[in-house]
Amino acid sequence: MLRSDRVVPLARPLPVEVAVEDGSIILSNEEYDLLVVAPTLTEAIEGWFYELTMLFKVYVDVDPGTLSESARRYRTNLLSLVA
């Protein structure tokens, strides 16, 4: 569904908290338990897209029957980003 080689518009905003600490850029989102730390903003953004892509591969691009109940809820929440 979500591939790293294409951009998928989001159906709703995905808030990102941005911080700088000890020269590193930190991007985070509590709802999806996302955290990326990188030396530059460009690398942080690339890491953010990579993490989102991995979440979709693990939770969305699989048979929902193989997921636990909490993983299915997480999957539904992920799908709400692009539905």
C-alpha cells in the first residue's frame, strides 16, 4: 500500500514534534510511537518516511488474520491516515 518510491497523500494530519538536542534533529509522534533521530533535517525526514513505510509493511501489507488484536487496531489506525 505505502511504498518508499511514491508519495501517498494523507487523509488527515500526522502531527510531528520536532526538537534539536545535542546537534541532532529529533522527529516524534506519540500516537504511532514514532521516533527518528538524525544529524540533519534531510536525514530525519528520510528516516521518517522510512519508518512509516516499515509500519505499513508490517501492519498493513499483511493478512490481518495473522495479527494480534492490538496489532489489528494499530493497523486500522494506520489505514485511517490514507483512507
